[in-house]
Amino acid sequence: MTETPRMMTAIGFESPGGPDVLVPMERPTPSARAGEVLIEVAAAGVNRPDVLQRMGSYPPPKGVTDIPGLEVAGSVVSVGPGVTDLAPGDRVCALVPGGGYADYVTAPAGSVLPVPAGLSMTEAAALPETFFTVWTNVFDRVGLTSGERFLVHGGTSGIGTTAIQLAKAFGAEVFTTVGSEEKAQAARALGAAHAINYNTTDFVEAIMAATGGEGVHVILDMVGGDYVERNWKVAAVEGRICQIATLNGVAEQVNFSRLMVKRLTHTGSTLRPRDAAFKAAIATSLREKVWPLIEAGTVRPVMDSTFPLREAAAAHARMESSGHIGKIVLLTDHGA
């Protein structure tokens, strides 16, 4: 293995703004500290939190690099003190608190997983952020179980495509909302029993009709805004709703009597600020329960497009267009 260079190419920005503020820059190559590994990045996933960080509304946690990027795939270059289960040369993918848009990144060893058999580095880079997020919120936090009805909004986003497949694989009846008939067809192909175009159909009416007025048991929502009250309307008695983003802003008004009458649970979380031990526990669950499904072809990352690392601005423009179906991935010069 070649010697790690002192400087590396990374993507950053001087001040918040549109996609065009993202530019290549030279940064010092990081070193693995205790409990960490250094990864030579082959590919890095693009996620909505990266867009929010670029816009200035989602700063990195204290002590975390300002380089965007929350998930990568590549090869381990070196390991820090205390790391015994990973070694240089291992093909891995990892959830990172930041720094993924670069030639090299450090990752907590507990958030590092092997590249599933049969997947390329490009595909593996599309796994960590969405799979960690969906597993901890849908299965751990609100406890989706086989036989329940599940609704995820934004079914063709990275989160949506992951949630549809995992919910289906674990025995749920899947409902989703999408913005076009093309996206509805894609969602159905992934396992959604009901894909509702919110531009032509009221999803509350459609779901209540499809369920005989009973509603859905679990909802994963990234929209917020007026969807909060609409989720309460479409939730079944004792339903559980998990909020992981508020892309449409905060709810101005909600009718709490509906929450009380239906005995609903509305919770939420953010993953990035959680500690390494919490994320390591998710990684363990994924390796045991989900990685076999990926290797069997039951669940797979849905790929939209790839861009060279230096064209991160174009990748962000693609995400902001909302035309994508699945994951957008950046490729470094190290190859994928």
C-alpha cells in the first residue's frame, strides 16, 4: 500500500449558499486516533443533511470537521490504538460524523462495516446513512413488526427506498407517498403495496380508504409542516410516528385532541450527534439482521447517479431538484 499523502483533496465551502459554493480544496490528511480507522475513500454518499450543512442550517457537531459527508466506502489504510477487528486493506463502508467528501476520512471503528458481498464500493457508499437511520428509527425506536401497516413519506429518496425494502422484508404492508407516477412505479417495484402521488391524490383519504378506516400503525416522516396533523389523521389507534426531519418546516398548529383520542406516540431523533457507542450498537444489528438480506439480494441500495468528487456541486443540484430516485454518490480518484 502506498504511503498516505500529507495533503488530500476535499470538498468544502467558505460561506453558506447554493450548490456552487462547494469547491475542491487541499486539506491535511487526517490520522486515526484511538478507536478510529483511517479510510481511503473510493465513494461517498450524498445526503439531505449535507445540503442543509452547505446552506448553513445544520452545522457539524463540536469537534467534527467542517468537510461535509456522512457515509463512505473504501479501504482501511491504518488503525488507531485499541482497534483490533479491522486491518489495513479491509474493504469497508462507514457512517462518519463528517468529512466524507474527501480522499481520506477517519471513522469510529464501531461504525465501520464490511462491504457486503456482491456490492461495488459505489453501492456500499449508499448504505450507511440511510440504513443506520431507518433501522434505529423504524425498528428500534417505534418498533415496526411483521403484519403492521407502515407509511414512509418520500418513498424514492434514499431513506424512502431503504425503508420500503426493509419494512417489506420484515413483513410489513408498505404505504408511501411520492411526487410522480414514475416514482410511484419505482416504489411499487421495491415492495410498496400502495404508492400515492401526493400531487394528484390526498394521501389521507387514499390510505384511510385502503385500510377500511383503520389507518397505519407506524409512520416515518421527513416532511413535517402540515404533514404532522395529516399523519395524526392517518395513524391507527395506538399508532407510532417518528419524525426525522422537517423539510416543510415546523407545524404551525396541531390538534392535540387527536393525539389523545387515538393514544398516539409521536417521537423523533437525529443521528449525527449521537455518541459512538450508540452508533456501534446499530452497526451490530445491521450486520446481524440486514447485511445477510443485502448479500442475498433481498434488499439492495437503489442508485440514482454518480458524480466525480470535484463535481459535488452538481450532485447537490441533482438532489435539490428532487428528481432523483435513490442515492446520489460521489466518486474519488481512488476509484470505485
